[in-house]
Amino acid sequence: MGGGNSPSGQTKTVVVLGVAYGGTKATQVLAAGLPDDWRLIVIDRNSHSNHVYVMPRFAVLPGHEYKSFIPYTNVFLDGENKKSNHIVLKTTVKAIRPNHITISEAFPELGIPCTDIAFDYAIYALGAHLPAPLDLWGKDPRDTLKPGNEKVWTYNGLKSEGMAWLQERQKVIEASPTVLVVGGGALGIQFATDIKAVHPEKKVTLLHSRKQLLPRFDQAMHDEIRKTMELQDIELILGERLDLSTTDENQKVVNAQGQRIVRTEKGRELAADLLLLCTGQKPNTQMLEAMDPATINPTNGLAYVQRTMQVTTAPPVESLAADLEASVSVSETASSSKAVNAPYTYSNIFAVGDVADAFGAIPAGHTAYYQGIVAANNIVKLVTKPGEKLEEYTPGEPAIKVSLGLTKGVYQVEGNVGTKDDGVPDLHAGAIWSLFGIKVEKDEDMFP
């Protein structure tokens, strides 16, 4: 497998797979930089982008659901001057090969007569499979309520369906006197603190397998979060991993009060009316793996990339040195060696965001955004200035902001940790809409 296949040079087509934070920015760079006779096809299974950073809040707090789902109506930033060869397809990508993709349906009215689309370049930005509490494509959002839901739940990636999904989750949370949140990452922390802020009468427990919350960040982040949770009367259990076998629906155990009983690997039993598993985010790299298994890092499921964000079948030399340096001492020369193109680099396929094994970069929207810029700029260079040196990506220091209830937040930026108390209920959701070409001056601008 493998082989650094060259583009055909005949289709003059670039495809972007996935239109979230990274895919959107890449799309805009490509739309502005590609020659007029090139076709740009952008594909997502949703009619909109899911603004995942506000979704935990809106799964708890009613009235803001519509702000989570941003339509792709101006994703090319072309306003009234739309180009007929710039297309957004709402469909599912079924497979990728070195020079073509397969989608679930044809669009003959858009000049796509069959389910195969040939491309010269592709950006693979399909993100990660979200944990169950935010997985709109997963289980019925009502399934944790008592029996009685007769209508079959369907979800096809429409904004109206996403809004309804969040509203159903609000009902589930409101109807649950006790909540067990599993996972001390940003998602679990936000769910626990938001639920307690909106429903202070509820008993909320957060279980985390490590001793430190947000372990990739400074200890001061953990200390601030823990202090806030103590003030909110959230029970925090650290250093214990949930025994996942006790979450098996086929072997569900409930107590006399109808609460779900689960157990940690240390044997501690926990009872709750609602279980939120905020762990297990998995990169959506299965199609790259099907194309060529050697492109995937078996330890984390991420796609190997060069600094240019081109997919490769072997990790760059510097990544190997960094891995080695973590366990033994290596020479300064080895640890700082530059990445070189591996023999099996797919020079026309780029991976960005949560699918990319990008030199220690954290999975985050801002990370995907900057990787998308690098990938798109490099495609424009390959098309318009072949032979010119490509851009290379270097991750910045880990940065994060996590809400701790409706107004408080904790952040780490450039190694500095701090708190703010100026939060608003909707987390300024409208601010991100401009990235997708939609100007928001009032809430009504985000209505369906």
C-alpha cells in the first residue's frame, strides 16, 4: 500500500471533506486562491456546522439551541458573487482513494452524475466521533428517560433536528434528580458545572480516571476547577476509572429507586438517574485506514502527516525522535531533526484537525483552523506555483478556555492561567458565525 500518488492534472478539482472549524477555513482559503477554472467541492453530512463548544451548555439550558447550528449558505465568503464551480454537498462520504472519493448519492443537477468524484487534491477534515452526550448521530436522545416514547427518533443532519435533539436532552437532564458525569476533560467539566448552575437542587458527581483534571494543562487549572466544584457542591471522584462493563445496556443494574448502578474498577458502586459518558472521543480516520492502513498511527488512531499536513504512511523523523526522547535521552541533533517527506507520502491528500497526528497539537477548533490554513495554502501553491516550498505547521502552546457554570470560566493561554466572571448564558455563540460568512448583530440573525 501507499505510494505518494500524483494528481491526474485533468479534473481541476479540490474536495474538502468535513466543514467544521478547520474545513471551513480551508474552504475559504481555497475559494480565494484557486484559479477560476478549478472546481471546489465541499462535503458534509450536515446542513450546517455544529458549534460543539456551546452544545453542552445548550443541552442543559433552554432557549439557545438555534445558535449551535451554523448554515453553510455563505461558507465560500462569496456573498452575491457565487461561483457555479464552488459547491456544497450535503451527503455522506463512503470512501476515499488516492484520486477519488465515493459519496452516498449522485447530484446530476450539480454536474455530479455518479457517486464517484475524481479529485486532484483533498483535505480530510472529518473530525472525531463525539462522546454520547453530544453525538447527534448516535442513540435516541430520549433513551435515558422512563419508557413511553412511542415516536421513532430520526436524525438526518438538519438544523431543525439538531435543535430538537438538544431540547430532548434538556428534558432528560431536568427529569434526572441525580447525574453522574464520567470524564474530567472540558466536556465533562462543562456538563457538570452547567447542570449544577441551572439545576442547583440536583446531586451531580464527576468521576475522572486521573488525579488531575485536564491533565495536559497546568496544575493551576485543576486547582481552580476543583475549588469551583467544591463551591457548587459537586462530588468529585478522582483516580478511579469506570468499569465499562457495568454500562452494558444488556446487563443494566438498577436499584429500588430506579437509579442506574455502575462500578469503578476499584469496586466503588455509584448510583445515578442519568449517566453522561464524556469520554471516548475517536478520530474519524476509518476511511483513510481503509485506503491505506499504514497512514494511521495504531496507538491513537490518528493519521500520520508531514509538517505540510500531507498524509504519509510513516511518522516524520522528528516525531520518532520526540517519542524516543520521552523515554530515553537522545542527542540534540536527533531530537531537533527536520521532518522529511517519507517515500509513501500522499502528496495530494491533506489531513487537518482532530484526525491529524500533528506533532503534539491538542484537538481543538483553533488547532484545526490553523492547520486548515496551512493545508489550503499548500494546495494553492501546488496548483499555481508548482515547485515552490510548501508551508509547514508548528503547533503553539496548548490553550483552552472552559466554562465553570453560567458566568465563570478558567483559561490557559501561553502558559498563563486565569479566571473570568464575565460569562453570558449563550457563551457568545454568535461570535463564531462570522467564520462561516454570516454577520450576527442580534439573536434573530441566527434563527432557522
